[in-house]
Amino acid sequence: MKHQILFKLQETDGFVSGGKLSKEFGLSRTAIWKHIHSLISDGYEIESVTNKGYRLISSPDIINYDEIKDELETKIIGRSIYHYKTIDSTNRKAKEIASKVDEGTIVVAEEQTSGRGRLGRNWNSKMTKGIYTSIIVKPETEPDKVAKLTLLAAAAVYQALKDIGVESKIKWPNDVLVNGKKVSGILTEMNCELGIINYIVLGIGINVNHNLEDIPEDIREKATSLKIEVGQQIDRKHLFSRLLNHLDELYIPFETTGDFESALDICRDNSAVIGEDIMVIQGNKTREGRAIGINHNGELMVHFAEGLEPVLSGEVSIRKKDRYI
Ligand code: BTN
């Protein structure tokens, strides 16, 4: 009910009377007032004037369904949105609920207390500074095709950033860089049995409105935020809905026919690694080579001393002058 009242206030230019609200929703004026109060404690600024009613003045900087629905144009992604103010990790929560919910369900939080990155690292997830979300998908594909979904998510991040006027590069397979520094990372986790995928969780983190002091000092050389790079506050709601729209657009062909050509093109055309000397880290093995392209499976084609080889997964560092970053 609170959401319906909010929706009414959002679509009304001016005041809505308490009487109108109580009639429309079949509630007493006291019940309406309680919902208004609850919205105020959620961070909505609502003016209340005797004989006029209620007027929405401003909305909080939160990225829940109520705040992004007007811009959401998806068919699958975001069908259902679990929003948390604080959670340990959206990927952990997504895995907990994945088998009980529909494909396309997403978990999103304003803050993560144990945000997880790849290789057991932490993901810095300060309150309302970034976008921390996990998308549950259940494609009918073989587990060895899952790496393609990481590229698909990276391509969607690239496109969402482009929509807000930020040029970025995709560092195969799971990072997005702005001015050579990481602003976004993807953590893909899968659950499968006997060659059948039960679900995949695409965890996406984007550093949006972090100030320099919000980025831990030891990673400032490699990591940044959109606000630091463009010099102004970014509208997280707009960016988040653009991200979900692009994910949906790229995921539907993949889910229906396995087609991921558009994502592949985006990753190839905006690659931070193709043409670069790189170091590939796989487990405790590191090898140097030159990245020459991404093949139709989404694998990075690398010229090693031993010859040309496809690399399906791994951590890549790019050589800059005499060191790798
Ligand atoms: C990486 O670059 O190492 C991947 C980072 C992934 C971070 C996101 S934030 C939302 C989701 N929940 C998590 O705990 N991690 C992912």
C-alpha cells in the first residue's frame, strides 16, 4: 500500500488530499498518515498542508523498484527486485534465493558489509556510493558457455556508461576501466549438476559516487569512481536502470538462441587488452603474451612464446612501460 501511495504522489504534480487518498485506497486518514510517515522515514521529503494534503518534494538517493520503474524497459531482467539498505553480499543473498525465484530476479543493496570480489578479494561497497547488484539467470546452456555471460555483463556496463556520457574500456573478462582505472567488476558464480545449470549469479559492482577518500589508498593507483573521473555527482537511479535495460537487451538473444554477437562486438571494439602485451594469471601460473583478439566463444586469443592460444578464464594484467597493471 505504501508503494501505491508513493506512486500516486510521484505521478501528481502538486498536492493530493488525504481524503482522496483514503477514498482511493479504502483506508482511514490515520492509516494514510502512517504510510506517509513511513515514507518520510525512508527518506522521502513530503510536505503536508492542512486542507491541501500531501506533496512529494524529493526522493532519497536509493535504487529500489519505486525509484527506477519509470525508466525500466526490461522483459526478463528485474522482473522482481529484492532491495536492501544493508546486506553482507548481494551475491550471497542471490545464491540463497536463486532456486526459489524466477530468472531475471535481482538483488540490489545500498551498502554491502562483506562485498566480495574475485579471487577472494573484498569489494568496497560504501553506503549509496556505488551500484551493488546480483542478477539471477537460468539459461539453458552448457556450463562451459557461462564465461560468455561475464562478457555480456561487461558489455552492458559499457553501454550504460556510454549512455551517461562516460567512455570506458573492457578489460577482458570482467573489469570495466575509465581512464585506465577500474570502475566496475563482475563476479559470476554458477550452480550446476550433471552438466545442467541450475542458476548463474552475475554480481556487478560499479564505483559511482565515491570520493577519493572512499577508495582505499592501496588501490587508488588502479581503482577509481565515475564521480572522480567526470568531476560530478552521477545519478545512480538512471545509471542502474540503463544497466538493467542493456543487460536485458543483450541477454534475451543469448537465452533464446545462444546468440551473443552484440556483446562480443562491444567487448572487441572497446577492449582494453587487444593489441597489448599482457600477463595472464591462471591459478599459480603466470604467462606473458600479446592479446590479439576475442574469438566467437568469448575466449581471449593470446600469442604466447609457444604460439597462439585461446584463454577461457583468468586474470589479466596489462603491460605499461616496464610493469604490469
Ligand atoms: C571483481 O572485480 O573482483 C568483482 C567484483 C564484484 C562485486 C559485486 S558488488 C555486487 C555483487 N555482490 C558481491 O558480493 N560482489 C558482487
